[in-house]
Amino acid sequence: MNVSLPFIKEHPNTLIINLGAGLDTRFYRVDNQKILWYDVDLPRVMDIREELIPHHDRVLSIKGSILEKEWINKVKEESRPVLIIIEGVLQFFKKEEAQFVLDYLAERFPGAYVLFDLCAEEVLRDPKLMKKLTKSDTLFQWGEDDPKEVERMNAQYQLLDFIHLADRMHLKMKIMAIASKLPKVRKLSGKVALYQIKK
């Protein structure tokens, strides 16, 4: 599921910042020959990334922690629409750490669009389930069932749209179209939300 693709179609000259990029290759799947892309992650991750993923002139790498603001100074000023993607990252932070990230993004990128996933609160109460989801001993620390809670955390964020991931389960397995309607499944399923930072 590539939620960024419709945004790129609407804003073909966009600047995209992929926070916690890992080994994500989304750029190569959505490139329209115009977008400018930044991948941001910890130095050890970016070193591996540079070894495995081909270089591209419109993909710029930044080494740094998103729990620190220094990486922002490496983003070149551009008169382009900005989309910030934070996928599979914020749920590993404490709520106050996630708020810190959202606050400094709002301060630095007024008018930008921010896309990220929200872990279901029910998942936080089940460590065994979290281990299955993360495939490690690293546990989620922050989750919100209501995407509008982010607006209450920072009034500059305006919720534009969200997708309940249960409604996309059938794209992997057709049989999940039935399971996705079950209340328990929906309660455990997260959401992907799109916000715009008010100027």
C-alpha cells in the first residue's frame, strides 16, 4: 500500500523527507522524474543503506537521529510542497518523544504534509502480540486509536484523512476481507493518517 503515490500525483514537484528510512526503496517505486527525496536515519543504518541501495541524484542521505533536530540543517530550502513520511517509527517512542518530533517539525516546516502510522492502543497492552508484530524484544510505547488526538497534542496539525489498516488487509490475503470486519481485529489494527501543518 503506497499512500504517498496519490500525493505525488497531486504535487508532482514535491520534496519528500523519509524519516527512519531504513532500507525503504519507495522512491524507486513512485519516482516521477521530478521529486526531490531525503532519507534520514541513524548513521549505522544509512551506512548499510548506501552499500545496498543504488545512488540517485535526487535522493539525498542524511545521517542522524530524529530524536535530535540537527538533521534538519542539512535539508536544503526549496520552494516545493513538502511531504514528511514517518513510517514504523513513532510507535517505538514514548508519547513525549513523539510529541517532541511532531513539535519541531511543525516549527521548521509550516505548511508541510505529514504522513505516519498510529499503533492501536490495545496492542500496547499485549507484550506478546507486540513481539510478534516487531519480531524482536523491542516494544511499542505510543499508540492512539483516534487520529485526532494528534491535533490535541499540537494544534498546528490538521487531520486531512486516515486509512484503517484493517480495510487494506484483503490486499495481502483475500480471506482477510472477512476477518477485517471482526471487532477484535479492527481494535488491534492501526491507522495511517495524513496531516497538514498549519502555517
